[in-house]
Amino acid sequence: MSNRLGELLVRENLISLTQLKDAQDVQRKSGEKFQYVLTKQGFIGERELTSFLSKQYGVPSINLADFEIDEDIIKLVPRDMALQHQVVPVQRAGSSLIVAMSDPSNLHAIDDLKFLTGYNIEVVVASEEAIRNAIARYYEQKSNIAALMEEFQEDQVEVAETEAEEDVVDLERSSEEAPVVRLVNLILVDAIKKAASDIHIEPYEKSFRVRYRIDGSLYEILSPPQKLKNAIISRVKIMANLDIAERRLPQDGRIKIKLGGGREMDFRVSVMPTLFGEKIVMRLLDKGNLQLDMTKLGFEHSQIDAFKNAIDRPYGMVLVTGPTGSGKTTTLYSALSELNKTTDNISTAEDPVEFNLPGINQCQMNDAIGLNFAAALRCFLRQDPDIIMVGEIRDFETAEIAVKAALTGHLVLSTLHTNDAPSTVSRLLNMGVEPFLVTASVNAIVAQRLARRVCKDCKEPVKVTIEQLTDIGVPLEKAKTAQIFRGTGCRTCSDTGYKGRVALYEVMLATDELKEFILQGVSSVELKREAIRLGMKTLRQAAIGKLLEGMTTIDEVVNNTAAD
């Protein structure tokens, strides 16, 4: 809506073109609604904007602060839907429900409300700020789990004055109460349905919230009552076989649940003590969704050929780099799956082991007893290995052993945390690995990122200027004919405009020319320039390729890759 509304406001001289561009820039960075940004930045008054929208769409305007909405009316629209669509039910009129919205053109919201309530929906327009205040006022202490909690009595859980005084027996008993068990099960199953990658359960001084990470971004899903905080946390700890009496130290565990159709889901559980209780983060590990087919990961044809050529060599080192959550593990597992043959002995050192791969010997690291990557690598070399995978090269000791293994007839796969492929060489040199050992051992370095995909169900073309495209690196010839898409937001993508992610790759092969540059001690910038000259496609170029194919947006290109 932002482009259309912005153009109308400029046409009516209510805001200037400069203010429109500034507001769009702020919106892209903050993720806030366009109308909220306009009023927050002071470009237009709330009443003026509401009056304009009322005339533009032919619907009455309303000042929500002047209304006292009946609780029975509020109950007609659940809190999560009110938050999702930024709507507030105002009153009933026969077979119609009058609903205040900041965006009267949001037909998805109107259809959802009509389907949910069974009423005809009549729209009145209110300012974004007024709707936010009304939601906070009328839905306070409520959530879409309210019905589930109706039978839960306050005397079923006692919250002690301090964490230390909590009775462990009482905690264990309360964590087994039916409403708490059902609530935790609801959180786990709902996260699976929403294709979340992580669940965050977070206690604060006066609030308690549950967030899901979906397609790389965190969204608040629930705000359970404060009195359930310790019971919920204890329930998760019991499911993960953790010590509920220990609340001062971090703990790690695992939960496995069985779903319908024989499907199993693993949750990797991490518990961390915080100021107001224990925070829990659960990583969802769905083996059924693990993509082991390299051709479907996001590699371009030339890149996948280069990568396969690197891992098909009998010895040497292949490194995958990128930040946490960029899909490095999936890429390594797909490579191992490709290499997994009965004729080869494959061993992996992982921290933690995320998925079980049949036919591969996977070793879980345990620093508490001295089993780290370096110790596991030494052991592997006495186990008649052909292929070794090291979860991460973190220090000189691990790097040294990995290089020696690569030089003595073994294929070594591993990861590092660097920004791009060329800077990985500098990282190895900074660790203390000699340049001649780097050139002798490394076959290829792959850098990767994950960009959000445009939702297919609400995908639509968007007008962008040639300057916008050339500014991010799109060649002028392609910018002139490019068709760019975006998601407008729908039920499928929870009104985000994105559904799923696509991997971006930068594959740098260790050619003779690049090895010569490394031996000369050139900088990462010079190494990158030479790699591009030799045909390497950078992360930004890969992102632009996905943009021109209609898979992602300009914002995702800019947010996930650096300019070349």
C-alpha cells in the first residue's frame, strides 16, 4: 500500500516527494507500517491522514479514544488477528460488525474477519497509532491461548518471591498440569506448522513472551501469563531431560516428538540463566525437510560444477563460510550425502550433531571432558579415514591438523565465520597457517547467505527506477528490461510478503593464478578482484541473479550482501 498511498498524498500536496522517499527509506529499515512512519516522522498529522483516507476510500473515520468498546465485541476478534491485521472491532449492527482499520484497502484482512466472525464487515478508518493503543488497551493480558488457559486456576502455580526460593517439587508438579502440558505442546506443534527454525521462550521482569524465527526473522507469537513462567520453563526442561533444580548454569538437551503419519521432529534445547529467569531457545531439526539434493540448494550451473569438482578430488580442503544461520550445515550435509559411498570411510566432528546421516560416523563434541575439534581430528587420523568433516575451524590447532590431513591424502570439509570467500584466506593466515600450506591444501572456498523468497501467492510486479537497480550493481542493459517482484502480504506468508528462503553462493576455486597471489601476500580486496577477473560470481552478483529471476527483493539483496 505504501507506494500507492504515498503517490496519492504527494498528488494532493499533503507531503512532499522528498518526505515520501524519506518515509520509504525509514520503512525499509524499521519494518514499520507506512502510515505509522509518516505520522511518527511528523510528515503528516494523524487526523489529517485519517481524514484523507476516509475521503479516498469513502468510509467514515473514527476517533477510537472517544469510544468505550464492549468486552463481548472485543472477544469476536482474537488478539493475534487484531495484531496481524492491525484492526479493532468497534460495535455490532445487526448482521454486520463494524471494524476500525488503518488500511481500508486491505481486502485480505476483511475476508479473514468475515470468515472468522460470520458477520458482514463494515470498515471505519482510524489512525495507526490509535489502533495500536486500542489493541494494547483492550487485549492486555490476553492472547490466542486464552481459551486454553480458561480452566487454569491461579492457585495451581505459586510464583515465589525469588527464583532461588522456588520449591523444585512444586515446580515439577505444576509443569505436569494439563493446561501447561497442552500449552507447551501447542507451542511446539504451532512452530512446526509455521515452518519456524527456532523457538525463543523469554522471561522479563513484567512480561513473558514466545517468539518464532521464521525465514530468518523473529516474530512474537504468544504472551503467556506471568504466573505460568516457571511452569512452562520447567516443562520444557523435563521434556529435554534437563535438571530443573539447576537454574544458575546453562544447560543443553534434546526433545524428540512424534507427529501424525510417523513423522518425527527433533528440538535442540539450550537453556540460559537471565536476570528474570531462564531463557530457552529451541532449534527445530526436521530431517524430513533436510535438503540433500545439491541441485536444489541454489547453486548456479557453473557454481555447482565447480563445487562438485572440488569435493570429488581425492584429497584437499573445501571450506564453507558465512554467518550463523546461513545454511552452511545444509551445504556440508548435501556434500557428504553426495560423497557417501560404501567404499569410503567418512567421519564428522560436530558441535552439535544436527541430523543423523546413515553410513557416516558422526562424533559429538564435548568440551567438558576435553573432546574438541582438534582432539576428534587426531582420533580420526588413526581411524583409516577417507573423508573428514570438521564442524568449524576455530583456532590454529584445529586449522593445523585439518591442513595436515588435507595434505596427507584425505578430503577435509569444514566451515569458518568470514564475510566472503577471499577473506577466508586472510583468516587462515591470521590463525598462523603458512601461505604455502594454504595454497597446497585448499581446493575451494564457498561463501553463502540465505535470502527470503517472495511469496508466490501474493507476488506482484513492482515499479523500480533504473537508478535503483544500477545502484545495487545490476548491469545497465539488464536494468532497462528487468521485471522486479514483491509480495503484498497474504495469509500464506502471514502478511510478510516472504515465504521460504533461497541460498546465495560465492564459489572461489584455488586456481594456480590465485595460489600465486596468495603466496605473494596480497590483501583480501586484491584477491577478490583477481578471483572476479577469473570468473568468480560474488554473493552480490548471485543475489542480483535471484532478484532478476523474481525470487527475491531489492531489500533482501541489500541486507544480505555487500556491494562489490
